[in-house]
Amino acid sequence: MCPRGYVRLRAGRPARLVFDRREDSSCSEEVVIPGFGIRRFLPSHQRTSVELPAPRAGTYEFTCGMGMLRGSLVVEED
């Protein structure tokens, strides 16, 4: 079971995350997922898709560009 702020994924399966940015705060204008080498700009009032390769099992942190907003991707085996 995952606490709030977590997204569950299955190991070995590519995934698409969709970020729906509904405000203009500069803190939320970027998402960073270091474990995948991803840094993506998130335009205000738009949805942005981020494609992930098939991940291995584990926990991968993600943050805003300033590191204030946080969450985790929990990748589990079938």
C-alpha cells in the first residue's frame, strides 16, 4: 500500500505520467525525475505527458524544479 504522494507502477512496463498544471506558481513549472534523467517544463493550465521507459522495481523520487513539491514513483514486481 502506498501513502499519499506516491504513484504506483509495474516493473518492466513503460509508463506515461500526465501532469495537469492548473496554476501559475513558478515552483510548479518543472518536474524533475532524477532516476530517469528527466527534467520537463510544465506549461501553466495545460497537461504534459512524460514517458518513462520500462523501470526496474524500486522507489524513484520526483520533485518540482525547486525541490519543494515532492512525490515518489513506487515500481513493483507483478
